[in-house]
Amino acid sequence: MWGAILQPVTSDLAAKLGAVRFKHRFVHAIHFSRKSNFTDNESKVIKGFLDAFIESEASYRSIVADPAKWSKLSDWSSKARLAGTLFTYPWMPAENQLFQKLSRARIIFDRNSMTLIQMAQFKESLNRTLKKKYDTPTQRLQKSSMVFADTRIFDELQLVDILNGIIRVSYLKEKGVSVPRAKLEMHDHLLHNFPQLKSFVKASRFRSRQKINVWEHEPKL
């Protein structure tokens, strides 16, 4: 699964997330995907992060891809194709507008488990992907600023991990797989904000107040 938070330059999401940390005096990184249980304070911070996301101008997208159907998912060109799809026609709730291109985009990736060589390969592949999508004779793509950062530094990256984990919970529930109670609680806390959704499986922005979009992506034959 690939997930991303899209936000305009006017977004105050970072400040909202910082306010949650200050309120609960919480300085540690949140590792939602790695843990099956959370302390009481961690639970409050995670819920606070989710509430901050709902109240912000940001939106979330994810692509769910079945590794069994992507025989080359481990190579950088395939990863770049999936990541590039996340940036295609981004919807910005604040402007109530679907954009045709990314202009002066700033893209921050979690660098965990990536070597410097892998980062360079991925960046090169993604640049080629974005150029194919947006670079036309009449509409040139502004050079994107791509940064690989430690997830512990950016609360937005930790929020992406939380949202990815919550989407994964919906898919596990659909398959009848047991889910840790702590994660189910966070899943239900977010789902409560969207009366038109019963699950985040294939969730569309039209049924989630323009906040969440989950795509199931398959490779072209």
C-alpha cells in the first residue's frame, strides 16, 4: 500500500499536529504499523492526529496493490509508477478544485529502509514518471522538490502511517482477519466521521467529505 497526504501551501495541518503533541506532552514518534497496542497517551495522540486531519485542509489518498499481481513491484520503475499515480490530478478540498498538474510541488517521502543508492534510483524513476504524466509542449511541469526524510521528524509522515494502517484494518476486516482491538478502536474513531461509509475499502472522496480516496490498482496487461 502507498499512501499520501495532499495539502495546499495554506494548510495548517503541521501546526494542528504540533498542538496535539503539546496538549498531551508527547514527544515520541508514533509507529502505528509496527505496534499492536498503544499506551493511553499514545491513543489520545493518535485520535488527536486523526481529528486534526479531519479539521485541516489536507486530504488523503492511498493505492492498494496486490503484490501477487505485481511481479515486479520490487523494482523502482514499478514503485515510481504507483507513487506517481498518487500525484495525478490531485484534489484540494480548500480550493474545491481538481488540479491537472503539480506546480512547484514539494514531495516528502519516508526514507526508512532505503539506502542512498535506492533513494537516487527511486527519485530518477519518479522524475521520469512525472515527466511522462505532465510534460507536454504547452504545459511544462515545474521541477519538483523531492525530499527523503526521517519519519520521526515529520508528524505528517507519521499521520500517513496511521491512515495507511487504518485503511489496512478495513481490508483485513473484509477478509475476516482478526485485528488488534487498539487498532480497531482507531479505525472506528476515524470512520465515525463519515456516516456514508461503512468501511474504507474503495472509499471515495465523494462519500468522505472530499477527505479520503482509496484506489485498488492493477497493472496493465
